[in-house]
Amino acid sequence: MNSFSFKIPQEIICGVDSIKKLPELLAKQGLKKALVISGPHLNKMGVVAKITAILGQAGLAFDSFTETEANPSVETVDKATEVFLDSKADCIIALGGGSPMDVAKAVGVLARFGGTIGDYEGADKVPGAIVPLIAIPTTAGTGSEVTAFAVITDRARNYKLTVFSYELIPTTAILDPTLVMTTPEKTAAACGIDALVHAIEAYLSKAASPFSDAMAEKGLTMLGSSIRPFVADRTNPQAAEQMLYGSMFAGIAFAWARLGNVHAMAHPLGGYFDVAHGVANAILLPTVLDYNALADTGRYQIIYEAISGQSAGPDFEPATLVAAVSKLSAELGIPQTLTEVGVTEDMIPAMALDAMKSGNILVNPRSTTLTQIEDLYRQAL
């Protein structure tokens, strides 16, 4: 067994209406003014106002930045950082899915240490603690509220740059199931598959440990049993709770075990073709699982039982899992091929080069070359 280490450096608060504890949390940390970073959809739906009303009623000052887009850009990070500095806020509240949280983490870095977010690209380049950050997820999928990553699109390069540092982990996460119960069906499906991929890749990673395995297994069980009923009816309180908490456990797992080829290949799809991250993961997952089957040590069977709810049986083989994840994705209405989402073969060489820059390639259970990444993209077309 490899040596390993872990820590849970944050406070995680779970439960219905737990967002009402927000003023108490800020007071406990001695924080006086927050910048709420979110997106236009949540602003239009009144979710941002719901949070700011809680702050206002407690006599806390706040400003808002609600221009975060899907696959957020370097320019958006710069703009949000300027708003934060002008506001004189002393903390950030990230409200939404992965995009607002990625922007909030990046703003927390730049507001404290300056420069551009590209200066911190790669691993362990953030020199110290960032601005205090409270993360409130409104989707059950990204797990960003517990992870050490921020992914920002550099449109000048058609490239998704990744900042990895445990300094990025939010100081506090609030998981309130009521906030995910208004998620649109397509978003719920894509985010749910994203969470499953986090658990699966962390569980299969070369960097997996007993700690990350425990988190991944719990995440797989919760997500596998709840993703279908949640997508079918987002107002189902039990399914919403299971999805949100399962996503969190999967996020903790990959924060310490990292991921694999699926995520390495998904990021260029967002950079070049603006494919939604969860959709990209869902399309690539069967192809990569089939490729990685050569390295399976029995974990495919455990994953299969978690997502299917059925016993693997004596005749189980890795292809059974591949078929099961393809079926699940189709049931949830997610596109099955890259061609369906506008990806063209001519960009495969460029995307493969970018994918190979990801540290996730190094912990994928089966070693992978540039040519093999190109072949995997073609298989998924």
C-alpha cells in the first residue's frame, strides 16, 4: 500500500434550511462584508436574493457579482476580482455550481496575492491562505465546495487551465438540499453524471487511498441509488439530499485521489467546443472505462453494483459496467457521442495535446500515450 495523507480542513454544514446559519458562520469568523459570486440564471430565479436577504436581515453588508458564465473565463475572473476589491469585502460567498465556485476560488487567490490566474496554473503555486470562502452548492454534481481545484477557460488559447492547491478548499460549505430542488432536468442529469464520474475516477485512480476509497464508495452508493429518481423529480426531498451529499463525498474523494482520463479529455472539449462539463464526462466515460478495463482489479464489479442496484453475479465482466453506464446516460437523456454536441475530428490532435498536459493522465489506472488519447476521442465521436 502506498503512503498517504489527508485532512478535512473545513466545516461542512448539511440539512434543510441550513443556509439560515450563514450570518452565524460569518460572525464566528469575524467577517463583516461578503461578495456573493453567482450566475445570471440563479440571479433571475431569485436564489441570489434569497441569500442576500438572509445577510441583510442580519445586518450584514454585501455586494453581488452575478455574471459568471458556464466554462468561466479569465476575463470573468479579472472582472469579479475588480468588483471584490472595489467592494472592500472581507469574504466571498460562492453560490451555484462549479462555475461560480471556480471563479470565487480564483478571485480569492488574486484578491490576496495579485497577478493573473494564469500565474497560478498547475500544482501548489498558491503561496498561502486565500480570502475566506463560503461555498453553497445549488447543483448536485461538481463537488467544488470540498475540492482543491479551480478550472478557468483561457479563451486566447482555447484552453482550460487548472489551479490546484489545498489553499483553495473553501473554509465552510453549506449543503442545503432545498437549493438543488429547482434544478432543470438536463442540468440535474449532467451534474449527476459528473458526480458519478468523480467517484468512479477517484476510486480507480493510482493515487487512491483507504481514505479516498471510503469517500468514493459512499458517494457511489448514494449517487447510484438516487440519480434516476432525482432526475425524474427534482422535488423529491430524499433524492435531492442523497445526490447533494453523495456529490460532496465524491468531491472529497477526488480532492485527495485526483481523477483520470475522462476529466483530462473533458476539459479540452469545453475549451474548444464549449461542451458542458458534465455532458463531456458522460460521453467519454464508457469509452475510457472500456480502455481502462485491462487494469481492473475487481473494482468495476463494485462500481456496477452501486450504480445498477443489482448483484454483479458470477458472469460479470468489465464490459457489463461499460454497458450499464451507457444505458444510464441514455436513460437520463444525455447525448451519446461527441458528434452530437458539435465536436469535429479535425480538432482531435490539438485536444489530445491539451489533455496530455493534465496531471490526471498520470493517475489514470492504465498508462496512456498521446496516440491513445487521440484514438479514445475518435472512438467517442
